[in-house]
Amino acid sequence: MSTTGSRPAAPVARIEDYALLGDTLTAALVSRDGSIDWLCVPRFDAPACFAALLGTVDNGCWKIAPATPGYRVDRQYVDGTMVLQTRYATDSGTACVTDFMPHGNATSSIVRIVEGVSGTVPFEMDLVMRFDYGSAVPWVEKADAHTLTAVAGPDMLVLRTDAPLVPQDHHTGSQFAVGPGDRVVFVLSHQPSNEALHAPLDAAAELGRTQAWWEAFANRCPEVGSWSAAVKRSLVTLKALTYGPTGGIVAAATTSLPECIGSERNWDYRYCWLRDATMTLYAFMNLGYFEEAGAWREWLLRSVAGNPEQMQIMYGLGGERRLPEQELPWLDGYEGSRPVRIGNEAATQTQLDIYGEVTDAMMQALRGGLPRHRRSAAIAQVMVPFLEKAWQGKDRGIWEIRGEPRHFTHSKVMAWVAFDRLARAPEDDDPYDDAGWRARCRATADRIHAEVCREGYNTDLGCFVQSYGSRELDASLLQLVLTGFLPPDDPRIVRTVDAIESTLMCDGFVQRYASESGTDGLPPGEGTFLVCSFWLADVYVMMGRRDDALALFERLVDLCNDVGLLAEQWEPKAKRMLGNFPQAFSHIGIINTALNLHRGQTGAGGRAHGVGDAEAAAYA
């Protein structure tokens, strides 16, 4: 609903029409038409105060756009930053809106600066503040002529502007115009409601300081050939998805953006997955960002500390363990995709691959030059006796199925990774300097390897399969190559890649698995899973199929939206993004595959610690 009555409430934008704003505390999504439809405060996983993304305008949003319809939009980030500039061209003139979240403050703010470029452009502003995921209408009042406050329970939003503000039907509106040299500033800040109003921000000073901070971060990124811009944007996006106080990286900034429009495949990704650890460390270290890699490792080792039987597959931003899943019935869901969920039940699942991911991450850190962590060897020492038994059981696998547990091939391979990496651990590091320890780990690794080659391989199909006894393919089988489990020229691997290409490819991109099989316990249907296509490109590099790798990678990069962002999935038929956005896994894929192509490195070169073809073949 518009405060002026001249603009009807527009439907929510397509996922790819959003840009990200962030301050390493939380993040916001702003559409091409200038509507901020998602913002959680005070941190990524807190309740949203703008939730129109998953509901309607009246669930909270903040739109600033030209008052006259039919305007043309062009937008971009200031290079290497999270400062967004949107240029609006109308029949009467041109104006630019600069959106950013100041970095380095104790609480989060969004600054929106409207500047005239040519002619005269009338603007309208519509602010709808709703706390607790769009369910709580706050008490709104003017603190002074230029300051508006909105309070609901512990939260307060404070809007400061010189523009005229008009209340109407639980919205706050404004009408103004800008010409050359005109500048109208809006600053929306969050703070605890029990505190006195925080001092106002100087928008110009915050812009300069924030832009300089992002540029200092991004300018350390090395050149990666023709993909340097995509790599730098992905790196900056990963930094924006990092919770600064702890170093934890959320999988995405959103919850419940659907994997299939209208379906129930809607999950909360505002948490930190252990599975992302190795690839994130690999990306950071190979780009020379050792401080960020160290912070991520610190988060990882704090979070997993304790009894290995209680290790979870994901944690909260600070390492919180309880992430109870619940549904929000008052939200209609993105394009009617219900339910909207917060929390994630998968946190309680058994997923055996995480032990391999954690072990690989610790070893990657050592190989990458990070100093030894006082706790890493101790964690390995208590994990091994547990995993020696646990690997033999069923789990719910990398895709976190809601169906019955199985003996997933990928899970067993990652258990092999754990023991293989420990067997290769530096000999001068206790307990790794014990030859008996390494021999024990090697014996278990060999046992797992033999079982996977026997039980995870379907002789009728001539390839590896999703789980023991299954006939289904799974993109996670590409990890058999990327982890060094088998060499890329092994005939079984070649046939498995061929089978994935013929079975799981859709318009040249890779699906995780055939959702119609019912393995995941959910209704069928989803898009192609982007990180799986990056894995395939990496495998192509390792197989010597560089032209195929290059063609696939460039198609993947072309899927990025106009400001360089990717969601979790791509729907080839509708040609649109699906799933939570922006997705860290997808941007990690851009970085690592670009590095593989540019430097001639391979996935196994980084992850398998030098497993050569002859040595890997000895496992067959």
C-alpha cells in the first residue's frame, strides 16, 4: 500500500532482481525498483523487521523510487564494495540513489542518499516497519521534526531525514523532488529500545569510511585473469555474509526462498554449515586472505569443541547449538511458497560427511600456512575412536534428506577423507607424530575405501551410485574425484561422470539428484544446484577436459545477476534463480573454479594433499 495512493503495491521482485547490502553484522536485500524487502536486526538470524520478501508490503519494506512509472534502472556496486548505486532515468530527468550499510558501528543502519543528476525527478518514499517477521506493528512517533522512532518490545528503529514525513495507515511516506546538485538523505538505524537515542550518523562521513574499508579488503584480491571481477565480487559477498564478531559465515542471507516455486522446499540458511568449511578456507587462503581464513577456523574449532558424538552439521553465528525449526503461518511465502520456516531441523541430523570436512579443513589450514591451533590435534584424538564406529552407520547425507537414513556413498567417502588426512598429518605434531596413530588411521581409511568401491558401485550401471544398493545418481559423487578418493582417469570415475552428464544434466547444468525418486522424503521438483555444476567444471579440469570446464564455468558466471550475485539454484525452463540468496556455496564455487582454471590447479590438488594417480589407484 502506498502512502500517497498513486502507486499500487507491487508484487515481490524476482530473486535475481535483488542486490545485497551488508555490514558484517546483518544484511538487507534491495530490489531493482528500490524496495528493501528483507532485513533482520541486530544480526543475520534475528527476526526480520522487513519481511515483504516472504509476504506482502504490509509485512515490512522500505521503498524509495521515482514517483512516475516507466522509469529505466541501471545499477552497480562501487567496485570492490557493498555500496550500491542505482541510477533512475525518467522522462523528466535522471537521479541516483546510493544505498549502503555503514561498517564498524555497534549497531546496524541503512543509509539511502538520493541525488539529482539532470532535470527534475519526483520521488516517493514508503516505509513500512514491522517487527518479528512482519507480525508486530510498532508504536511510531516523532522524536523531533526530523526523527521518527518505531518501538516494539526490545527493538527500536530510528529514521532520520530532512524530507517531509507523512503517516498513513501504519505506513510512513514522503514526497520530494531532486534536481542537479540536490541531495536528500535517509538514515534508518536499529538500537535497543531501552537505550536513549543513539547519536545521529554523518551520512557523508560514513559513506567515505565504509567505502574505504571495503576497498581496502577487496584490493588485496589477486588477479584471476578474465574472471577477476567475478572472483572479487564473490569474495566481497562472502565477507558480507560473515558475522564479524565471531568469524562465522552464513550459508545465505535469507530463509525460505523456495527451491521450487509453490513447494514446501523452503529452508532457513541463516546459519553456519561445517560442510562449507574446507571450500571456504581453500578460497580464502588461495586468494591470500589468511586473516579471514584464520577467523573462520577459530569459529569452526570453537563450535565443534566437545563430545564428537554431539557434533552438529550447522551452528548459529556464535556457535549456538539449538536452532529449533518452526513455521510462520502469517507469511504467505515467496510467490505463495509455503511454509515459511525459521530455524533448521537438519541441525539435529546425523550427517557423517562433516567429520571429513572438519578434518580436511584443519589440514588445509596447516598446508596453507596457518599456524597450528592448540585444539585441532586434541579434537582429532577424540574424534577418531568415535568415527571408527560411526562411519559404519546410516545417515541423512550431504543433502539433509527428510526421508529415511541410508548408507550414502558420499558420506562414506568423506569418512575416508577424515582418516586419510589424519594418516597424512604432519609428523612433528602430537598426536600425529605417532607412527601407530597414522597406521591406525590408514587401516581404517583402506577399509572404508574398499567398502565404497564394493558397495557404492553398481556393476549393472557401471558407475557409482547415490547409496549402497541404489540405482540413483547423485552429484555428490563428483567428490570422489575432488577429494582424491579415486583418480580422474579411473574407468569407474569416467563412467560415473558420463552417467551424471546423461542423467542429472538439465540445459547444461547439474541437478543434485532425481527429486522424483522420493529419497529426500519431499514432493518432487527443484532447480539445478549451482555448486554441483562448479564441481563438474572442476572435475573436467582434472580430467583434462579444459574446453568443457571453461564452457561450463563461463555459462555459470553468466547466470550472475546484474550486480554479480548468485542464488542456490537455477531453473533452466523459467530461466530464473531459486533458493536462498545470495548463496555462499555458489560464490565459493566461482572463486575455486576460477582459480583451478586460471592457475592450472585442480580440486584434488588442494583437497587431496597430493594424492597422485598411482597412489589413488592402489586403493581400487
